Amino acid sequence: MFSFTGWDFFSVFWLIITLWYAVQIKFVTYTLASEGYTLADIGFALTTSQLRKLIGGYVLVSLLILV
């Protein structure tokens, strides 16, 4: 299906899933902000450095799985 672009279905599928997940997170944060709440109000209280470590670890493991 995507062979003319060099992309296989597996890669495209997970790229779409990742983008959809990012859109959902953005939607939740936007909705919370519009109501005057923060992520800490719903139990997600990480500092910026903790959040970067969490995301960095996720990306590192994801890349290591692909290798």
C-alpha cells in the first residue's frame, strides 16, 4: 500500500497511533485549561525535568526496539 513511498504499513500504522495519542493529550490539556484546571488537578504532577526523563526514556526504548 505504501511501497511507492518506501514506507511499510507497520511504520505508518504506529506513526498514526503516536500522532493520535499526541492529539488526545493536547485535547485533554486544552479542555482542562479552558475550565481552569491543570494536569496536577487530575493527578499528573511531574516537574519539567521528570517529564523530560519520562518522554526520553519512552523514546529511547522505542528506538531500541526498532533496532
